[in-house]
Amino acid sequence: MRVSVAECEGKDDSMIVQQSLADMEYFTCLYVRYEQKLLRYILRISAFSHAEAEEVLQEVFIKAWENLNEFDQSLKFSSWIYRITHNTTISEWKKKKSHGKDREEHMDEELFDNLPSALNLEAEADRHLQAEKARRVLRLLPEKYGGILILKFLEDKDYNEISDILKMPAGTVATRISRAKKAFVEAARRNSISFTLS
């Protein structure tokens, strides 16, 4: 049976997961629902090219399908698929770096436009300059800080979702976000990258 995306409109993720377990055609609805969000997230937490990010995305959906029976339905599907995406991306990025293939840097342009305001940094006249500054600072941060800032301020995830995605207690999430913000400000200061604080 061929399932159209229209058949899934108005249904929540858990309903579609149940239908996907009975008929794999329904998994298409989850793919369509999350494809662009997850692709953007992969680009945000790595320096993969668009083509490489699409390959990682395919691997994410294969893993999600293969493990759908093990999905804990007491959790949000979005948190679960973001966790798979996060872990797969970090794993693939480490492999690429270990093979010396990280020469080309690609960063999602539009995401950094949102970071300065999300971190209570006043937008300067040239938004592109602000975005470039934020991009430079994020590159300086360890993944544990850069990744959590992206989840909180660019992916707009709440503490509970971040807790599910990163498999850490919500209290640790709050602490890490606080430390990440300080690390962001400190990295900017240390590298003479100035922002106007609001």
C-alpha cells in the first residue's frame, strides 16, 4: 500500500510510529516530517558539506527504521531521532577528522544569524558580521559546549528534550548550558571577537 503524506497530517509522531510498525510505508511520513530539520541539525553540529550531511541523514533514517521496535514510546519521537542524529553525526565527523578529510569547512549560514540574539547579544548593523563572529567562536568551543548551545538556541529544544537527546540528567543540561554560555563569552574575549552585550 502506498501511503501519502496527507494521510499523516494531523497525526502525532507516536501514532505514525505505531502505524509504521504495522506498515513500513507509514515511515515515509516520519521521513518527510523530519528530513529538513535533521539535515539542518547535521550541518549545524558538523562541518560536513551538504552532500556529506545528506549521506549521514540517510544513515540516521536507516538506524531509526532498524531500531523502531526498540523505541521507548514514553519518550518523544523527536528526542529519540535527534539523539540518533547527534550520535551518528558526531561519530561520522570523528571518523572524517581522523582520516584528515576535514579540510573543507562548511557551515549553515542561516543558523548563525539566530545565535547572537539567542545568547542575549545585541545585533550589530551588519548581521553577516555578527553571524561570522558567532561561527568563529562556536568553532573554538569543545563539541560538548557548541553542541548544547545549538540544541538549545538554534534547534529550540527544551531541557527535557536535550536531556533525552544527550542522555544526561536535566540538571546537568542546565549546568552545561550555563558553562557553555560562559565558555562562548570567554572564547570570544580570548580571541578578541567582540559582541555588544544587551
